[in-house]
Amino acid sequence: MFFVALVLVFYFFLFRGNDQWKVKLATLSYTKPFRFKTQDGLPFTDKDMLGKVCVVEYFFTNCKGICPRMNTNMKTIFEQFKDEPNFLILSHTCDPDRDTVARLKVYSDSLKVDTKKWIFLTGRKDSLYAIARSAYLLDDPKNNVQKIEDQFLHTQFFALVDKNGKVRGQIYDGLKADELEKLKIDIRALLIEKASSSNFVNGIFSNNP
């Protein structure tokens, strides 16, 4: 009994002050280097995600189908976490030919949100689509074999990225109430987790667990 107690005390002091003992959300993927522009015409890269918990989506401003419903639901997430200093929403356009910086600015203004916390991104179509598929898992990577001008990404799913650039939890359906509630719980869990500098290499996310 003495040695059992000794081992328990050892592990208590070993893990005290960190969260390594907790059950954690699954790691699905890792973000990749990118460079896009915000609704204000400013550059935004993967480095700007460092230390932030990010919810990621793809939409387009003139969508008459699922996008308005997605962003209505996304706004409930924004309202709940907008005061968290380490929280961001990243909304990428899947129609960059029409969704210019100016167009995204008009759209973001119409939502009346803080665009320092909910950021709208545009860039090259091939880069936007590649990161959606290879990093965020929001579309089938096999679709990359098509000519880029023939592609159109239209997805209702959200990805959740932790402070270390890992895609965590699950891919959430932005139209289902139960999955949105699960997303909120998982955001809260990741906000509590500490960022680990060991997952970064020269300021760029490492692709190693």
C-alpha cells in the first residue's frame, strides 16, 4: 500500500499544472501553410492562427441555399465566444472570382460582427480549395484532380482547429442543432487547453503529432 500511495503521489506531482491527464478530442488533421486576404485587404496566414481556437467554414456571399443558414448558425457561435481572446472564426469564400475583398467587406458589415474575431478570407481558388481538402477535411481531396475552373466547393461542414494547428474533434454539420451544440462544447474544451510550442517549427505548424 505504501508503494501504491508513493506512485500515486508521484503522478500527482508529475501532471499537476498541466492537462496531459485529461481525455482529449481526437486529432484529425493539421493545418498547412497559406496566405489569403481578409475583408479589409490585409494578409492572413497560418501563422495568425497560432495560439487561437478557430472554427473554419467555406461559403459564398451570393449563395441562396445553405450558406445563409450556416452563417445564421455560425453567428450563434460568434455571440457565445466573441469575448474569448483566443477565439476566431475563419470564413473562406469558395467563389473568389466574385467574392473580392470589397464584396467580403460589404457582406461582413451586413452581419454586424467584429471582424477581428470573425474573419472573411479570399485568395486564389486553387489555394482555397486545396487547404479545404488537405487540411480542414471539408471536401474529398480526390476532387483536386479536376480542372480548377470546373470545380465548385459547396459544403455545410465546419472544422475546429486548436491552438497548435491541429484539426480536432470531428467535422461538424453546420445545419444540425445537435452537432452545433457539440461544437460549442468542444470549443470550450480547446480554449482551456494550453498551446504547446513543441508543435511549431519556425513559426509554421508542424505536421507531426
